[in-house]
Amino acid sequence: MFSLNKKNDKRTATLILAFLLTMSILTGCSLFGNRSNSGDANLAAGEETNQPQMPYNGEMSKAIPFVYTTNKELSLTFNGMGDEEIMAKLLDELDRYRIKATFFLPGERVAEEPDIANEILARGHEIENNTLNQLDLTNLTYEQVYKEIHVSNEVIKKETGVTPQYLRTRSGDYNDNVRLAAAQSGLSGVVSYSLNLHEWQNETEQEKANYIRKYVTRGGIIALDSELDTHVLESVPFIAKAAEDVGYKLIPLRKLIESGHERKPLEQIPGYDAAKINLNYKDAKYQLINNLGMNKKTVSLTFDDWGTDYTVTKLLDILAKYNIKATFFLRANGAEKNPNLAKAIADAGHDVANHTYSHPVITKITPEQLQQEVVKAHQVITEAIQQKPTMLFRPPTGAIDDDRARMVAATGYTDIAMYDVTVFDWDSASDADHIVNGILDQTVSGSIILLHMLDDIHTIEALPIAIEKLRSKGYEFVPMSQMALK
């Protein structure tokens, strides 16, 4: 364990750092030797002529709010560096739950107490750049931003031997200057977060657990403040439990980023324009599908709307266990916020189809609004899953009439998927027995079974039972696309 440093030692280190920083600003020299981008023409010119640092003219560092991946992994990260007591307890807590985390450390704090930084590394965690003094970089000149980032890099490298790859500002906010200066300092990305946990207020233990579970996502980046958050220690067990409950692993940020994928822009994905606004809908043809129309005992499981990783992953795990492919009708504003989960559904081999963007009752909106809902949903889903969705549309609440069906068909979604088995599983008052019994009572050959992927309902409990009972009656399961789109 690191030893306690005396207050005088800390003060002395801080004064020395302040002096060196002042000298580097005045002279344009590096604190600890050559800069990481010593070959950069602008930088070299700035050092030789002692002119103000000019903005970098290369490519900006990537902005990373989350990592695009369908792996069941996410990262726990910390901002700042607390005192010895807090950091010792925090590292012990991470050891207890076998979590390897990533610490964004301010260069000034590393200079003051390098033993703490080195203990973080000794415990198997990562260290990245939290700027020098945790200033609001968005209000600084480019030269000031560069100094805050570059000098912090130099301090961390000198005191720990680690060369940072990623930057996070104190608040997570950034602008183009920050991304350019990060790139000029040799950093690959500017990292924000998908979940930033602040101070707990008066939440109950269950409320804390539910809140964290709601935002545990594949490729997610959780941020805590080890310096300012007095409740940072109590958050770790909740995060560990939420990840365990959904079956996800907490891994260091660099490893998470290495496992990620590049996302193609929408316009580069084949089929992105398969749905378009077309208000000339009066003669549009459509097919309303209430049943697969088969005599064979084949049925389709379909799931509507959206949910958290916890709920949707549990459904995917159940379907994988029974080797069943289903059809998911996504509320696209959910997929927009969590594209990794949408892609996980597609990558598992299921149909991913259109359930509008914001889930309105389509009989109560204008033709323009309806088509915008369908087209926007198509584009959002396409970008999320990086492929053309299954060209099936299901109206929210099942409400549709002839005019609305033609409006939808005119956009390119001519196949409108309805259902003949509904058990109101969206209502939390419908328990597992009610759901199972309703499915068994209503299902016939060719049935399309309507279920939901909403949180806090009983579909997860009912689904395995319903699958086993239907199979015992000789039913097979296929996605709707296998039959309805032939």
C-alpha cells in the first residue's frame, strides 16, 4: 500500500509543478523532454519562435460517449483522485468485487501523490488523462487547452511510466479545441460517459439498485468521481450487482474500446432509403398480416416496444436457450439511445422491424406525422443495426385503419404485421400464469403471438413456460420474415 505523504511534501510538489508549468508556457518547452508529437510542424515552429500555440490541423481525436459493441461488457471509470484514505478504500472495494477499472487522473494530483497513482496501476487498473487542473476547457484558448492536456500527459508519464491514450474533462464536456488538442497530444479519444453517477440524495437501497440497473448497457461507460463524491464507495457494490444480474462483465476502458466496431454513416448502409415520405398514398397497396396463414403447427413470437438491457438481454438469453428466432418491433427512440442493444437483437439472428419512432397512436396524428414516424424509425434502426431492417411495420396499440395502412404502405412498408394472440402482458397486473394460459388458449397453427419487451412486467417469467408447453403440443417457432414476406 502507498504511504502517507506529508502536507509539506504535497505543497512543495505543487509549487514545483506550478513553476515548471509557468516556464513551459513562457518558453514553449516541454516539462519532461520532447513532446509526444515532436515531429509536428506547427508544434516545432511554436517552440522555435516562441509564438502562441496554433490549433492542430490534423484529424481530431474521436469522441467516445460509449463503445459500439454487442459484447456483454462495459467499463467503470473514475474522475479525479481522492485522498489516501478514500483511494485505499476504493481500491480495496474494487478488489472485493474483482473489478478492473479505469482512472482518469489530474496531472497535478499525480505530481502531488505519485504513490497513489502507482498503487492504482499495481492493482491492475488503468490510468488516463483528466487534464492538469480539471479546468473547464471549453472556456479556454486553444493554447491553454493544449497546455492542460499536454502537461498532464507529461506528468503522468514521468511519475508512472504510463502514456495516456484517452482524455476526459472534469465534467465530460468538450468542444473541437479539446478534441484537436487531444490529438496533438497523441491521445486517441476524448471520453465522456453513458452514465454519470453523482451524489446520492435520499434514495432507498432499492431505488439505487433499480436506477443503476436501468442504465447498465453493452459498451457503456460509467463515470464516478473519486474526489468529490462522498458516496463513491457505496456505488461500487450496486454497479457490480447490476452487471452480474444482467450477465455483463466490467472491463478496463482500453480493452472495451479495442473490442468495439466502427459505425458506418447512415448513407453508406444499403437499404437506408427503403422508406421515404410519400404523401401520394391514396392508391397504395398493403397487406395486413394477422396470421401466418399456415396449416402446419408453426407460430411466430413477436416482441414490441423497448426495454433496458436487463429485460431485453434476458429475453434474448431465453430465446437462445431454446434456439428460437423471433421478430422484434422496435420503438426507435429507444434504439437511438441504445444502438448496441438493437444490434445485439439483430446479431442474434432475429427480425428487427419498425414500430414507429416515438410510439404514438397513429390514428390520432396527421398523415405527415405518421410517415415521418415510420421513415425516421427506419433510418434510426438502420443506423443502429448497420443493416436494412426487416420490412415489417406494426402499429402501436394495434390501432390502424385503411387510410393509415395506405399511408404506411406508401413509405415502403407494405406489409403491416398484426397478431391473433394477445395476452396484455404489457400490464404488470398480468402475472406469468395469466400470460402463459392466454397464449395456450389462443394459439393455433400460424399464430402470431404478441408480447412486449417492457421493463417490470412478467413476460420474462412466462416465456420459458409458454415455449415448453407449446413445443409439447407440437408447435415450431419461426420469425415472421420467414413466412410473411415470401
